Amino acid sequence: MNNFTIKIGRSNTKLCILSFLNAKFNKNLVLFATFLFMSIGLVFAQQPAANLDQLRNGSAASPNDPGQWVNGNLGAQNSHYSEGFSSAYRAIMTNMPSSTVVTLTLEYDVKHSNRHALDYLTYYDRIEPHVASYGHTKEEIDPTIGTSFTEGIGFTNFTIPVPPVLNSPIAAQPVDSYNDLSGVEKLMTIWNGTITNITYGPTADLSQSNEPQQIIVTFTTGSAGDVLLAWGGHIASRHDWGSDGGGIPRSAGGISGSPYHMRLISWNLNNLGNQDRSLSADAIAAPPECEASGAELVCADEENIYSVITAGATNPTYTWEILSNTSGASFVDVPTNADTSVNVNSGNSSGTYIVKVTVDADEGTVFCQVEVTVNKPTVTFTAPADLCLDSGVQAGLGGGSPQGGVYSGAGVTDDGNGMTYSFDPTAAGVGVHTITYDYSDGNGCDGSASDDVEVFDLPTVTFTAPADLCLDSGVQAGLGGGSPQGGVYSGAGVTDDGNGMTYSFDPTAAGVGVHTITYDYSDGNGCDGSASDDVTIDSPVDAGNDNDDAQCDLETVSLNSYLSGDADTNGTWEQIGGPNNLDISDPDNVNVSGEQGIYTFEYTVVSELGICPSDFMVLELTLDQSVDAGDDNGDQFCGANPGVNLFSYLSNGADETGGWIQIGGLETLDLSNASSVDFPDKGAGQYTFRYTVASAFGVCGTSEMELIIDVDSVSNPGSDGSLTICVGDIVTEDQLFGALTGLPDAGGSWSPELAGAGTYTYSIESEGGICGIEESQVVVTEQVIEIIASDAICGELSDFGFYSVDVTTNGGALVSDYGTATDNGGNSWTITNIPNGQNVTVTVTTDLECEASLEIVAPECACIALDYEYTDVSCYGLDDGTITVNFVPDGATVTINGQPYDANMLYAPGSYTIIAFYEGVDIDECIIEEKINIEEPDLVNINAVGTDVTCYGANDGTITVSNLSDGAIYTIKKNGIGADLSGQTYFGPGLYIVKAFLPQNVPSSGMNDGGNRSYDPCESIVIVNIEQPAPLACKLFTGFGTKIDCKNSENNWIAAKTVGQGQITFTWSLSPKSISNGWGIVDDTAGNVIEIIPGTGSATYYLSIQDETGCISECSIDVTSKCSDNKSMNVTLYPNPVKDILNVKFDDKVDSDVTIEVYNLVGTKMFANTYSNNGKRGANDMKIDFSRFPSHVYYVKVITKKGTIIKKVVLDK
């Protein structure tokens, strides 16, 4: 027996023979080894195990979609990631007990080679943006591939907590980077379990060169069996960690080798073993970089420019944001995606904000930012209390905070010490004034505060003292005069009453002289005012007693001689009465020669100060002179004469102070007022009066004169009158006198000489001849008779030979010399039976027996009438005019151009003569003849244009009609025949006839002869030709001729020749039968050439092409193959129809790689995967996840070294 040693190791529940020391062994050893393997399998088959996978998404040039889960390392040849992406990981845990709490410890390198590697964990699917960076969409990351689970079904999530931080070289990192993720990006996902907690192990020290971080995931299993856990590792980005002093990034891209390590460390179930997966740095693309700059400490309401500089960014666009904005910052102008700088207003309050710019480039997305602090000093100021205008300059004022500012405002003078100022209310003036305190802090930021101070005007105080007083006036109580009320009075002799309104003044206490009284007042603002006025006290005087005297023809007089003995002699004389002003400059020798009347003199003594009442005495001196009544006189009056002044008859020099008495007359008159005596109208006679005058004061005797006045009465001519006479009559005196009213006196005369109509004057003289002649008038008018005749009415044919006429008058009776006059009442008459041609005279007689006549001229009577109308022809060139006779008397005949009238006759344009007459009546009056013209309208007009169809065979052409004649309609017919297409919007290619016509002009007789002409004048025709472009066409040919090469695919292609406009797009497809026969297309977006996958039998390939105008055309080609289908291999696909996971089972073991491809109905490859040979294929199923595809029919192609099998699968979700 050969000796040998078998070493067995356990990993992931699989047993391997690690070495055989002896290459040869007998059958017993084989049986023993078999028994040993089976025994070990029985011991360990049910133990829980875990396997750590990471995702290969293929190289950037040849991506894997979906990504492949592997145990091996990731490098540039099989993976492509960028800094900031997350590398995807999964842990497949098998043979897990049900409802069991599991604690799993993971570990990842946060530092490697003094660079940051995987700085925290994320969701498993984070490889965006992808298209811009790599030119293709991101690969699908499905953790359930190769498992019994389905993505999107039966899973739960748990949020990964914020990563711990210790000694980070960048403040707040990686926490800020983690916080920038969305909620979904922070999830860890589990199938057949529920995560209940995630915690971190001891915090990794980021100051160390190499440092791992552990994280503990606690979950409860579901049912017994497999559990799947998926997560991602965030690849540290230079945007988060920056670069060191040498410009080398601190991020993962700055590490050489394979620094991205993820490990399974342990769990609480059994000995898990350490599993490590790594990603090489050469698979990581560096993201673009950016640096934002701008002011970081600014003042409020200030504009600042912020700029960004990029590196490694191709085709960058910029998105600017203002974040964490507590100051009210805003963009001055809205930034665009092309702006590398922005202008930001910092806002009007203190606070902070962040100017962030996100740069999207072909290499990825990066953001950078500037954190800004806005400084706005908090400035306060309190103004001084309100002041009165006279308060004076207020110095040393303050109230502004912080100190160090400047005060300004009306009346303000800053002291220059940053603390105080002075305020002058007088300089500021009355009113509310704003005082401003401006302050600038150490950052150069300004602030200000304002407050108001009011300067009150001084109260307007007025006071009027009492009138000046005499010493003996007594106490003056209840005095006022001060305004406003509420003040206090003071001064010599003044006693304030204490009520703010009145006071008393004692002139005796004050004494003789000038005394000042003051009124002091204070208003509600505490502002004071005062006003003063003077009162003067004087001594009283005595002018003595009044006196009187009377003198006749006195020459001079002494006034002082009339003073009483106790009178003050320092007074003055004044003449205050008398007919004349005397010269009393020398009171002891006043010339009064020739003076007459009562003269009054006043002797006045004025007090010393002129305040006490002056005392005066009055001297009344009566001076009388001899009188003269003047010479006798006389006068005469006509009629009553009221208000006669008898004094007017006094001769020159006569005294007018006498009195009158009547001593004779027709009656006694009232002489109580001789200056206004009323003389009545009593006829002719005489009045006698005597005038007696005495001296004015009865001192110098009397004198008389006599006045005689003759009187007369005015004659009565009566009142004016009026008189009506007949036209041509001569008026008489009796008629005129009888026309006067008011009882005129007879005996007068008339003028002018009596005649007909006119104005006549009646004149009569008074009895005494004093009053003269009086006149009145009579207006004589003639009675005018109005006769109005209407148009005469001729008798019709039966009454022809007579006519009648209506006549109206303004009164009277009417007679006619011919015909019969009939009174219709109301001054209306009708005269009938007047012979034609005979004039008739009508006469009207009034009640004054006035007459008037009117001759009525006989009318020209006709015995026939004609009413007709006509229409022009309906359109140019037609003969459809009409003439319609509406009325002609019975028995009359009508002809048109000599032909009898036909109501249905139509007429061509031209001139026509219409005659109406009676047969056999050859009387001109019984014949009517008139001419008319029938006109012809213009031609119908229309314009029409068209647009061509867009594609060959399309029907999207248009026809636009314009300038259509008023009232016309139109039709559109293809080639001028068939249905009217005018209601259509679009037209196919072809020739279209657009015809316009006026429907109302089509003649009712149907005599339109347009069909016999080269054109129809009743219509207008436009020809529109809608064309189509050259056809879009394609023709297919192959690279393999007539027989496809089943083994060498180099010439297995189909190409297209095309004819079309501009750039052409290609869409390839296959018939369903072709797909079922195994035919396919490698890439259906390849353009005009595609590589094909040969199948069995025949296939039809289809191509749809579209040019840049949107036109589409199709072509196809049939190809055949002699490639054989593999009949020696059978595979089962189940379930079918499938909802999610499709199982592929071979009937026999397969000892080669198996490639499975899935195609849709048009032959596009939807899935491909190659399963490596493990020596046991066939015993186990291979699985395909159909849950990612839409419900449809698919073809599954299974390829082995034995051949190819294609089967149809129905996906029914």
C-alpha cells in the first residue's frame, strides 16, 4: 500500500483536497477518499457560511451590463469607476437559520498609504454620472444575479449612520460628504432579513497612514436558507479631501496598487474566516477639480464677485447656488450654466451664506464653495427729549452705540470724539428732526440708527392792557386780555384772580403815570411765553358850567366872558355848531358880524396826560339878523303838479325861513310842507299864496311876499286802438274814433289824410291852452284772405277729360266759376268735374264781406301709368338681365324695343326702350316711353398657392386661397374632376383645379353658355401643382454572397445602399420566425452595416430608414443558411411563461462553457452571459433574471461546444 496524506480545508462550506502526496493509489484508497469526502460533507453541509463579492462592470471601453459579481480583484481591465462613486459589494449568506439575530462585522480601509480610500459606506448602486464620463449609460447593478432572490422584491433597507471622525485633516469630512447624499444613497439592503441596527467599531484615526474602520450590522433572518446583504463603499474624492502640499490628492486616486479593501471579519454564528476584496487605483478615473474664490467676510448690502477655476473638466457647465442663507443674500443677475463668475448681493442683515458652484463635465461632477460671513454692525441711538425753541444749545449729548460713530442732522454738531454731540434747537427750527448716528466697525462695515427729536415752538402769547384810566376810575375788576388762557397777570396795582383768566387793577394804588402789566404763560410742552402792555393813570379836570346868550346884528363877541368862576382857564374853545365856521383863534375877540343862527361852542379842558376824561362846557350863542321876504311872483301849471316847492319862487336875497298860507284857489291845498305842495288836476283856474318870514330867532321882526299860480287840465285823446278793413278800403274818422278806447275827448283832429291801412294820430288841445296838445293812435290793417290749392288730380281713363283739386282757406265761404265746390269742413273744399285744360277761379268772402280769388291752372293730365324694375346681367359675358313690369293700367300694352313684354324674357347688356299705351288710343297723354341700360359686371377673381408634400408618397401638401371676390365661393378638385376637396386641410401630390364663382349669378333660365367658350366668365380658375420629392429608397446586400459561413463570421454582414435627402438613420429588425430559427443581429444601431448571427434555414432582415426631413422607407432581404441545429443536446427552460427568474436545465452534463443570450422580437440582444465549466454543469440550473425586461415574447439562445439551441419564452409579469 502506498502511503499518502490528504489535507482538507473548509472554506465557504466547500471541501477541497489540497494536496496528494502520492499520485497513485488503489481502488481501496479511492473508496476511502470518497467515503472521507462524503463524511466531511455530512458533518458541515448545514453550517451557515458567507461569501463576499464585488462588482466588475467591465472596462471603460468594453463595459459589462449588467455588472458581474466576482470574488477576484477589480482593475482597469475589468472595471471602471470614478472618485466619488461607490464600489458595489454583496455578502451571500447560505444555510442561515430562521428568525435568528445575526451580528456581522465588516471592515474597510479608510486610510491607505496616508491617503483616504473608502471613507464611508453607501447604497450599492452609485456610479452616476456615467454617460458624460464614459460615453455610455451606467451598468445595471443587480445584487440578486446568481441567487434565488429578485431585485426589487422581498428586501428591506436600513440607513447607514453618519461615519465617525477622529483627527480628520479636513474639518467636517467625511461627514459633510456623507450629508450631501440623498436619503436613498445612505441605505444598506437585505433580502430575507431585517436589519435592526448598524453601529461602528472603534473610530479610525485619520491621522494614521493606514487605518481600517469596522462597522457592525445586526439583523434578524427571515426564513431558513439564504440571506443577501448589499452595500457600497464610497471611493474617497479629492473634492472632499483636497491635496497635500505637493499637489498630490489626499483621495483614493493618490494611492498606487490596490488600496480599496473590503473585508468580512466575523459574525456571531461560527468561525466566518477573513475574506478580503480589493479594487486597484488604475480602475478609478480622477474627477474634475474646481476652486471657488471670493470675499469671505463682507458687509451687509454689498455686491461681491465669486469665481470658479476648474481643472480636468471637459465641456464644463456651472450651476450656482446660495445655501444656508441667513443674511438674505441673492444673485444680482441670474447666473447661466456658462457663467464662471457671479455677482452676489450679501443681503441686508448679519448672517452667513455659502456660494456653491456645481461643475458638470465629461469627467464627472464636482462642487466647490465659499463660506461667507456677513457683518452688519448693530447700531442703536436714542435722541434727547423733546425741546422748546428757546432751550439753548444742548451740549455733551450721546445715545449712540457702539461708541466711535458720527452724529448728524439738523441743528447737530458732532464733537468729533465718537461719543458726544451738541444740538441747537434754534438752528434746527420748529418741527420733528431726525438725528442719525453713523458707525463703521473694524471690518469697514457701516451701520446707522436714527431717532427723532421734536423742537416745540414757543407759545404765542398776547396781552392787551385795559384802556388808560383816570385816577378816580376805581378798581377795575374781571379784566382779561391775556391769551391763551391759563397764565398769570402781574404789575403795579394788579391783583391776579388765580383762575388763569382774569385780574383786577386799582388805578389809585398804581398812582398817576405809566404802568406795565405782564401776562406770563406756560404751554403743555413746558415752553414759556409772556406778553406785556402799558396802562396810563391821569388826573381829572373841570371846565365850568354850560352857558347861553342871544344877540341881534352883533359885530364881535368874547367867548371867555361866558366861563364860570371855578373853571380851569387852560382849556381851549371849539366851535361845534352854527351855520358858519367862525374864527375863534382869539376867543376874547370873535368877529360875528352878519352872522345869524345858533352857534355852539365847546370849552374843553384836557387832563395833563390826556387820559382822564376831558371836561367841557357848552356855550350856545344865538345870533339873529334882519329878514327880507323878497318880491311878489307868479307861475302856471298844466294838470296835476305834485311836490311843488313854493320856496323856489322867492326872489334873490329873500330869506327862506318864512312860512306860506293860501289865500285863494280852486280848492284848499295842503301847505304843511311848503317845499312839496301837490297841485291837483281840477281844470283851469288860479291859486294865490302869501309868504311871511320872521328873523331866524324872532329877534329882528318879519317880511311878506305874494305868489299867484295859474293852472290848466290836460285833454284825453283816449288809448291807442286797432282797426281791420278790407284790402283797398278808405278808413273814416268815425271808424278811427270808434277804434279808440279809454273815453277820448271829442273835438280833436286826425292825421295824416285818411286812406287805407296805416297808423293814424288823434290830436286834441287843453281848455286853458296851458297843457298843449295830446295824441293817440289807431293802427289800421287789411284783412288778407289765404287760398291754397293742392296739386290737381287728373281723372283716370274712365273719367279722363276732367280733373279735381283740393283748396284750403283761412276762413270765409268759397265759390268756383267751374266745377262743383264741396265744403269738407275745417276751411277745406274740393272742386270736382273741372274740364281738362280749363283754368278755374275760386272766390272766398269773409264775415267782413272782404273777397279774394285764386285762379287754378289746369294740369296736364295723362291717361296711362307704368311701374317697372330691371336687373343687370349676373356675370361678365352672360345674357341674363331682367325687365319686370310691376304695374300698368288694365287694358294697356307694354313693348320692349318694339316687342311685346315677356315676363320670362332674359336680356343681354345694352339699351332698351319701354313703351306703354292703349291699343287704338292715339293720344299723346295716353302713351309712356322710357329708355334703360342693362349693365355687365366684372370678372370673378381668385388667387391660390400650394406647398409640396414633405415625403415621397405623403399627403401633407397644402393649398392656400386668397383675394377671393366678394360673395364668391370656390371648389378644389383634383385634375378638375371628382369630389370638392375644399374642406380638406392637406393634399397629396398632383394637379388641382381651384375654381371660384358667384352662385347667385347663375341664370335661372339656364342659358349660361360658358361651356361653349374658351373660358367661363362667371368663374375664375387657378391651377395648383403639388409636387413630391424624389423617393427615399434602400437596397440590401450581403458580405457572404449566397451562402453564409457558419463558422467564420468575418463576412457575415448585411449592408444597405440608400437614396434620400441628407443624413439617414437606420433601424434593423428580424422576423419572429427568423429569431426562432436562431438568427440575430449583433448591434441593431450599427448604421448601414450590421453583423448578423446565423441560424438555421432562412431569415428575413428588415431595414427602416429615415432621412433628415422625417421621411421613412423600408426594404428587406432574405438569407439562407445550411448551418445545422444541434439535435444531440436538449435543454429545458422553466417556468414558461416566466414572471421573474428563468431556470435553464440541461438533460445531460455539459463539459464546456455555456453562453446564454436573450433576444427580443426584432432580434436585439437583451442579455448575454457565459457560465464557466465547473465539471458538473447539467446537474444544476442556470438562472436568468427576466424581471428587468418588459412583458413580451423573447428568444433564449443556448450555445455550447455541442451546438446551439433556441427556444421561445413568454414573459408575463
